[in-house]
Amino acid sequence: MDPRFAALSARLLGRVDELAVELARRVRAAEAELAVVPPDDITAVCAEQLTLSLGHLSGRAEISTASTAANARRRAERGVPLAALLHSYRVGLQFMWESFVAEAGSDEHPILIDSATEMWLGLDLMSEAIRGAYREVEAERGRDRELAFDALLGTDPVRIRQSADALGLPHRGRFHVIAAGPDAELPPGAVWRHLPTQRLAVLSLPGNAAFPGLRGGRYGVSPAYEQISQTAAALRLARLALAAAPEGEGVSHYGERPVATLIASSLETADDLALRVLGRLLELPAGDRDALLATAHAWFAAGGSTARTAEALFCHRNTVRYRLGRVKELTGRSVDHPREAAELFLALETHYFRR
């Protein structure tokens, strides 16, 4: 570094308190987002950063970004946007350059151009330290948010209230839990956590607000509840609503599909009972098996109409009657008997639910 530039930097270093006051004024005027920071704090940081930069440029100290990173953490924790803080440091560089120009004599002006690279290098190093600090704070916030969300789903009433406060949720209100696919877009205002295969959210809604923000995926929505401590119970119902939802995209509210929800609530039991009901039918060759299953399934979907079933399957009504007779023979259950028909219907729904 040119000794003359180092000497010029040393002269400015001797005026650092005076320069810090003016720089703080400019920073506050240029960046409204820093209004959340007390003016004395901004002035102190300006003095600190000017001392750091001018000390390096004068050759009196090695450049260090530790204090810059510490300041960035404080600003991030206060909610100052990253872009705003980076802008304030660019304002600081511009101010330093103007101060060098004003301080330099006419014979020293040529050395400023040759030494400008050092100033830009310092800004680059500080900017990287600021970005790193913001990334750390965001990561910590994410971990804290996940811990708070987990506590919300626990049973300790004290921790539930504390987690609600941390997540910005009231203790009483009108809440819903939403269970969604991993890539689904959750609505604004939802407090959510992204798990490997699912997103979970708690949403506080006024009145009878709907769910217009649920798009681009499958969603299961719990019934409304009033106490934040009931979130864990509501989560189970939201997950059942999601499991009962048909393939594709859409919103499934708990209770809308009671049979599918019942099956989803105990798949192991449902599978076992379906196997007991359909056992002999399922042992048939694939072609015969699929034809009988499809016919019985279509008959229930058609509301018990043989004609509509035949139309849906592109076959004769006698074929439908014959196949339903085969189903009765193999399962011991007739579609004409209410209880037997109910057992057969549940077995078929379970079979197709798993496909």
C-alpha cells in the first residue's frame, strides 16, 4: 500500500468520532429499515467500522470482520433486512471515499485512484461476513421454530403456551391444522413446518374464513378447535383427512369421506378384514378377479343400478347379474342384503384405497 495513502488514512483515523456522527446521519437518512435501531447504536457502530477500516488502510491493524459479523447478527435479530444492512455499508464506503477526497491535498489525489481497490476489497470482505451472519441467524431461527412447533404438539401445557407465544399464535381462537404434501403451498399466515414427506401447518382463522390459499397439492384439514392445547389431537385428524383424500389435487376436510377416513385410521385392520371378506375372490386368475372386483365396485358406485353398472362397464345387464352372483358365491355376501352389502362395500373400498 502506498505510504502516502496510509498517512492520509491515519489523518482520517484521528477524526473518527467526528466522521462517525456524520456517517450515522447519512445512514439513517438513506435506509429507513434501520429506524428500529437506536441512533446511538448506529453511531457507535459507524465509529467502530470506520476505526476498523481506517486502521487497516493506515497500516496500523490487520483487517478483521469479527465486529462486522457481530453487528450483522444484532441487526438480523432486530429484523433489519439483509439488503438494508448491505446498503448501509455501501453508504459507508461512499462516505469514506468522499472523506478521502476532501482530506487529500491536490498532490495526493492521484494516489486515491491507485488505492481504491483496497477500499472495495474491504467492503467485499465485510459484505461476506454480513451474509454469513444472517445465514447463521436464519438457521438458528429455523431450528428454534421447529422446536417450538414440536412443543406445540406435545402435552406439557406450559411448553404449549410458550411455543404458541414464540410462533405468534394466540392461546384461544379458531384454529385448523393442515397436513399437506411436501411441495404444497401453504396459505399466508400459517405457522408451518416442513418434514421430509409432509408439511404441517397451524392456521388461525377469523369467523368462517375458507381456505382459498390451498393450491397445488393435496391437503387434509382438521375440524376447527378453540384451544391451542388441542393442536396435537387436531393434527391426527388432519393427517387422516389427507390420507383419505383422493389422488390428484384438492382439499379434504375431516369427515367429508367417512369410509375412506375409517379405513385410513387403521389400515392394518382394514386390510386384514378385506382379505377375510374377499379372500377366495382374490385367489382367482387376474382376469377373472379384476372383472368381478370391478363389477362389484361399479355396482356400488352406480347406487345399486344394474343398468348403469352395465353402461359403465360396456357390458350386458345379464353379465353384471352373473358377476354379482359369482361375488356372492366366493365371498358369502350378497349385494341385496344390507349388512352383507356393507361388509362387501368396505372390503372393496379398502382394496381400491390401497391401489
